[in-house]
Amino acid sequence: MSHWREKFTLPFFIVLIIAYTTDLFSKLWILKRFQIQGQSEEVIRNFFYLTFTRNEGGVFGMLQGYAWLFQILTGFAIVFLIYYYYRSPEKSKIFTIAIAAILGGALGNFTDRFYGSTAGVIDFIDLRFGSFHWFIFNIADAFISIGAALLAIAFYKFEKAEKLASAKTTASEGN
């Protein structure tokens, strides 16, 4: 079996497709539901709102007006993720799911940046905790964040396994 088939498995593609399609369809749904930027609808009182915004910057709305920069950076990130995942010796399920979630989210935002009505992305998930108001985000951002957390866990487990293997090798060499 080739390395390609070992890495790009059905679970990888399932997570990738779920991340990508739920993001795109949610953005289309928001565009049909709201016509005016800033338009908002309460879903769960004092906690969860749908608020239509266009983010022409980066994460947390930073660098507004530099959408072209994020088009380029997202393109490079996608290519890097595919290459890194393919070349990585790591084969754990959590690593696979993490990369697929990040890649699916990145592809969703990349598509929105190039084929949307503006160069930015559509954000609409609006969480509020009392007087605290979190940054408005989208499904792609959620998948990227969850994937990043899973990736951190995968790296932690990988490093822990490496240390254990190294300790066993050192102990066996001492005998």
C-alpha cells in the first residue's frame, strides 16, 4: 500500500468534508437569512446570537482591509498542511482528525475569501457571557480551533511516547 493511501484515509476525508461543507452551507444560509451587515438575532438569551458580519481581515478581525494578505497566507497554510501531514510519521487517529479539521476549516475560509461577494469571510457565531462579548466567528474557525486543540493533544501524546521509548532504550543499553 502506498504512503498516500495510508495517510489520506476515509476518516480523514469524512472530517475534511464535514468541516468544509458545514462551513460553506452555513455561510450560504446566513446570506439568505440576513441582508444587512450587523443584523443580529438572539438564539439563546444573553448567550448565543447569530450576527452577520464580513471579516476582511484575519483572526479576531485583526488587520481589517488586508484580505489579500490572508488569501495568500491561507493558500500557503493549506499547501503546508497537506505536505506536513503527508510527510509526518505520526499515524494516530487524533492527529489525522486534527489535521483534517484544520484543513477543512482553512479550505472553507479560503473558498469564502476568493468566491464570496467580498474578499473577506462571513462570520456569524456571536457568543456573549454577561458583559463579555467574544469575537464573532464562523464554522470554519471553530473547526480550526478544535483541530488545533486536538493537534496539541496529539503532539503531547507523541512526545510522551517518544520519551518513554527513549527511556526504555537507555535502560536496555545500561543492562
